[in-house]
Amino acid sequence: MRGQILRLLRVFIASLVCGQLTWAANAQALRPTYTLTDWFPYAWMHEGEPRGFLVELARAVDESVGLNSPIALAPVPRVIHLMKSGQYDLSIIFRGDKLEDKVNHLFSFACIQTAVVSLKDNPIRQFDDLNGQRVAFSNSGYFISNQRPDLDIEGVQVASPAMMFRMLLRGRIQALVTDEAVLAGYHARLNKDYTLTDEEWSRIAAPFYLEKLELTLASPKAKDLGPLKHQFSSIKNNPELLYRVRSIFNDYGMTHTPTCPPDQ
């Protein structure tokens, strides 16, 4: 009896190992591709290699399932187009109207707050304070469709947060709309091209926060990921991955990033 049990145990272990090796081989053969937004500190190119917050999250997810997927960076409108058309397999995006009917959200990382930044001599402390002001924001995003229609502002679409900060400090705008990840990246001085001096920070008022946006791992509905979709969904509660994600948030200065509301 004991010998039979040992044989069955060996067969079970061998089957388990074989299954894991088969999964790893199949997953690597599929080799999904990521497209991520080229926007500091989410992602940017450094010496020919992608770097940034989203890049590290994507690699953490990949490591959890034994992959090493290629990552391509693109401006936000291009990422939206690539995901809608299914030209890439995965992205890490904010949940929202522009892609909601075009993607499957595999799991959520956290919610990140939209922030309004102004100067101490003309601080924005509530939503209505924006009325009558000259306000800069990116050329895509949720502020344009969700908040701007309710405001009487002079809107200025700007290509990068770095340019927005320069315009604010030079008095060319009275406020800018960004998010807490960008603020944390600038505070952490992760890149010399994306930072402010202590004197510049001393002129900036405490941010006024708007909505919370859910950051998710997403795949296009137009793209069939096959077994990969289930595998990515199954790791969302993996303790090692959750610890790694929290460490990445901390490394990028987002120590107070809020959890998502229960309905998300």
C-alpha cells in the first residue's frame, strides 16, 4: 500500500511539473506585446530602453507568469488606437469611456487621483475656483470629457507636464491638470529632465484633487489571448505580485495612492 501511494505521489508531482513547464512554454510561445503611454513617470525612453512606473508594473506581471514580453511606448491617442484595433495584446490604462467597450480589464492595480496644480499666490482650493482661469491639460484624458464641460475656462492643450509646469511658473497659465503619479515623479526627481527646484516647489500650492481613476491591466476585446487571459486574471491576488506592485508604487513616491472604491 505504501509503495502504491508513493508511486501515485510521484506521478502527481511529475504531472504537475510537466503542466507548469507546458504552460511556461506555451505562454512564451504566445509572447504577448505591451503598448504603454509615453508620459513621465508612467513610461519614457532612457538610453534606448523603456523605463517608468507602467514598465515596471508590466514586468512584475510578466514575471508572475514566466514571461518577458516586448514593450512599445506611444503617445496616449496612439495607445488608444492600438488597443481599439487589437494591434497589441496588453496595456496598463485608466478605466474610462474611451476604451470601455473595446477592452477587457483583467485586474486593477490601484486608483490614482487627478490633481489640479496652481501657485500659492492664486491657489485653486475648489472646483469652481477654476472658472475664469487659463488652465493647461493634456490633449486627451478624462478632464476634457468629464470636468471641462462644466467649467468656464480658457483651456490650453499641452504636450507634456514639463511644459505645463514651465508655463505655470512663468505666469502663462493659472493652473494645470495632471495626476498624483506625475506629482510624485517630479517630487522624487527620478529624471533630471522632469523635476523642479526647491525654490520652484516653494511657489506651488497644495494640489486640489478631483476624481479617482482606476489603473488596470487591459487586453483588447478584438484580440484573442486564449489561455493567457485566464492566467493574467488568476494572478491578481498573488501575494508576491501584490507586494511587488506596492513596492513599485513606493519607489515612485506614491506612498498615499488610494485604494479603489468598492464598486470598482
